[in-house]
Amino acid sequence: MSAEPAYPPRSMAARSAARASAIARSRRAQPNGIWGMALFLCSEVTLFGTLIATYFYLDFNSPRWPPPGIERPTIIWPAIATGWLVATSVPMWLASRRARAGDRPAVLWTIALAMVMQGLYFAAQVILFEHDIRKFSPKGSSYGSIYFTLLGAHHGHVFLGLLLDVALLWFLATRGLTNYWLTGVRALSIYWHVVNALAVLVLLTQLSPSL
């Protein structure tokens, strides 16, 4: 078996976990993949900031919020579901740390654990979303419109994260923890940290009439 070529310290071509780990530890600046994810998440935070501001703008200009005929949102189940999602930041943080250490098996199982937890959260939120939409329509009032738009946008980001989980696990299993996919693990971890933080803001907005 031929030895792996001596790549430059910051090359994305390193094909072994050990070399990828060494490159990650020697970096003086973040790789482009991290900056790309950061820019994407900045745009998404702006989107959610706009939706939350719209929610409270409509709230402040409404004589009653929610409008007559719509019950105030329940607190316990959405809060439990969001707490469960936020807890997935722990395995994602561990995955990022183990990736930098070149520990591919630990990266695989920590991402898999987080994905299972995130999938359960998504399934629970789909059930809650369906329950709410049976009680009032997004077309029936400004409250219904912004309520379902805000929740739908967040659920869409969770679903996107699940797709990223699956793709990254597949590539890690088939191609190994190369420098490229190590950066992918770190970027995915950042994605979930931001999505989980947004989940808390969405929850507080959703439950504000009941708080």
C-alpha cells in the first residue's frame, strides 16, 4: 500500500482521519466551508427575525391575540419537544470535537444519536402541527397565517438538518473522515446549534399569549 502523499498543511485533499485531524488542529483560520455555513445561517437568522417581528407587530395591533374562537397555545408539549431538540446540541458538539481528534467511529455514532433524537422531535412536531391546523386555519386570520408560517419555517429547517445528517453519515461511512468531511461535520454541528437556538425563540414567540 502506497503512503499518503505529504499534502500541504491546509489542503482539503487529506484522505486519512489522522492527517485530516492534524490539518484541522494546525489551521490559523476557518475553512471556507465553515464561513459558507455561517453566511447561510446569518440569512436564516434574518428570516426568522423578520417572522418573529411580524408576529409581534400583528399582536400589538390586534385587540385580542389570538383572535376570538382560537384557544391560547398549550405550553407543556411544545416546551418538552423543544427541550428535547435543544439537547441534541450535546451529541453534535461531541461529534465536532471527535472529528477534530480524528475519531471516526465516535463521530458516526454521535451524529446518529443526534439524528434519532431530531427525528423524534420532528415527528412530534408534525403531530402537534396537524393538531393545531385542525383547530384553526392559516387562512382564517392573521394569527393563523403568521403562526403556521413561523412553525412551518422552523420545521422545514429541522427537516433540512435531518437530510444533512443522512448525507453526512453516508459519506463518512463510505469515504471516511477526510479533511473535506471533517469540515462538513463541524459545519453541520454549527447548523444544529443555530437551529436549536432558533427553536427556543420560536417556542417563546409561539407561547407568548400563554406566558
